[in-house]
Amino acid sequence: MSNIFDIFSTREIALAIWLLIFLIFISRTKDVRRSIAGVVKAFFVKKLILAFSTLLLYMLIVICILSSIGLWDISLLKDTFLWLLFSGIVLFMNINKVENVNYFSKLIKDNIKIIAIWEFLFNLYTLSLIGELLLIPIVSLFSIMEVFAEHSSKKEESHKKVVILCKNILGLIGLGMIVYVVYKTITEYELLFSVSNIKSFLLPILLVILTLPYFYALALYLNYESYITVVKHIHRYKESKSSKGLIIATLKYANFNLNTLKRIWKYQVHFDSSKETPDEYIRRVAKKPKYVISDKAKLLKFNDVQTIVNSLSEIGIGKLDEWHKSYAGDDCYLSMTNYHKFGIDDITKIPNTLALYLTGEETHIKQLEVVLDIGWEQNKYQAIKKFTEVLQQIFNCIGIMLPDNLICSIADGKEQHYEYNTHEVSMNYEKFERIEQYKLTVITK
């Protein structure tokens, strides 16, 4: 038994015990056992096994490199296995969600930032096995209660009290753990700064950094594979040389750049073989937008497209895409968000949506448009409140004041138009059968 405690911490042993109990409990019914068997079977698909084998081989090479420079030894085998199990496999299974290289830079920052030190200390200083066996279900219970109560509070206002209670209890537990960790760090600081602990702390950071080339290559391969399938499907009714030309041109101009591949993917659907060759078209759409600061718009901040796009992407309703030329047949440039959905999460109800649109010329923005659609049987008051909060943030970003009575006009469903020296602001309202739409427009002069 003492050998087990030398290898695993009391927290890891307690987690394993509770996980085993949970698996035994849920495996009592035949349907659950069949589902588990299905998941296991799906994991052993030939293509997945082949890809996972490449990860294991790459990990082996990384470990050999770390071992050769003295940063890895057999005592870190458990930490390496746990990293692979809880971080490596999660990264591996979610690689299809990688949209651009920022995903990887954020990953490194998350592993290096100060919270990683606290996570290391919390795992280093654990309670007794009995204490951990009691702590884990208590924290899990109140965490689950908080999530469910927060979700149900959208329908039942009284459930917010349960959310507050759970947060307070979890906060007290967290505070107690912090006090315990600080006490242990002060009284046993010589253990903290041992060579083995320093290696254990650095290991997950090093593994993340050193496995990034593998995950980037995997993401690039999967995106190319999907892109080729999409191009062949979309252009299947055109000449075969169109899809082949697009694929070859993409390989030529995107190369190993995931961001460029994503940009080409977005615009390849607009390719018109009667106007351009595949090479000419892909070369044009592969280029990053050239953001310049002009002086054409009287609303000054509309002259700095990149700053406005970046600022408005941070207000909480979604990221605006790159400033690009419209491929609908006109010469305007545009940028827009996806629909931000909110409100009562019910399959029988139409969700509320918010979307933001920018249009103009290559050097400056001419018009900003914010559209709110309130779904049938949604809470109109809450939707308008969210809309006005978003508008206040947008007006702050573009450096103008909200018209005095605009908020009241929105609440009353009244249309308004305001004229200023540098810009115009208008509010339009339309009521359809199952949707109410509010549209606010800012146009520079």
C-alpha cells in the first residue's frame, strides 16, 4: 500500500476510487453497458488508432529528447501518462475545433500563466485519503447543483438563490484550500523547491510546447482533407479541372499556413470560372486584408477598420471576420459576426439572435448595423435589455454618444432617425408572425 502512495497522491487515489464507484453504478443497466461498449468500439476505428499511434510515437521522441538533456526520468512516467490521458488525448480529440494558429498560442499562455502554479501547488499539497474521499464528492455535488440551478434560473427566478448558495459554499471550500496550500508552502518550502518537484512542474508546459508541431500538422492535414472534400462537392457540376485547379492553387498559396487555408476555404464557394482562373482567384482571396487608416469618413473611428473590427469583436456577441471584398457581385467590403443566440433554451421556442454587420470601402467603414431578432414566446424585456447593453458598448467603441431618447424608443418599438454633423443614427422596428426585429444603423457622412 505504501508503494501506491509513493507513486500516486491521495487526491489521485481518491479520484480513481470515486471513478470506479461511478462506473460500477452506471454500468448496472444493459443500455448503459451497450453505450459504453459502443464508445469503446468507436475509439478503436482503424483510422483513429492509426492517428493515435502517431501521437504515441511523437510523444516517445519528445520523451527521449527531454531524457537526453536531463529534464525527464522514470520518476516522471506517471506525470507523463496523466498528461497524455487528460491533456494530450483531449487536444487530440478536439483538433477539429482548431480555427487558426491563435488556438495554439492561447494554449501555451494557459499553461504558463500564474494559475498553473496554483494548480501545481493544489496537486502537490493534498489532504489525507479520507479527507480527499470526502472533499471530491462535496465539491462535485455543489458544482453540479450550481450548473443546473444557473440553467433553470432562466425559467425560475427563485433558483438564483441556489446558485448564490452553491457559489458561497464552493468559495469557502476554495478559501480553505488556499489557506492550507499557503501554510504548507511556507512550512515545507524545502520540499517545494526540490529537483523532482521543479521537473514535475515544468513537464506539462514542456509537453504542450514540444507537441505543438504534431498537433499543428494534424490540424493542417485534417483541414486539407475536409477542404478537398468540400471543394469537390461544391464544384461537382462544373468542369473537373475547376475543383482540381482550386485544390492545386490552395496547396500553392496556403502551403503550411492554417490561417490562409481557412481564409481560402471561406471564399472558394464564390469562384466563377468565367471571370478568373483557379490560380488567379485563389491567389487573390489568399491575401490578408491590408488595413490602412484613411481620412474619408467624417466619423473618425470608421477610418481605422482594423481597430474597430478588433474592438467590436470583444463586446461579447461574437468575433467579426476579416474585412474582405464582397463576392455577391458588388464592390463593397464587409465584415460580420455569426448569430449570437440567447434567451430561453427550449427546443419549442425560436431563440433570440444578435448580429453585427460592417460595410464600406477597402479603406474605411461606411455603415454599422446591429440587428436584434426576438423569438416567439421569449422574454422581450430581457432581450431588449441585452440589446441596449450591447449598443452602449458599440457606441463607446466607435466614439459617439447614444441619442438621449433612443433607449426609450427601443422599449416602445418606435422608429427614430437622428442627424449629426459626422453621422446618422436610425432605429427601425418590424414585427413578423413569430419574430420582432430591431435594427440600429450608424452611417458616416
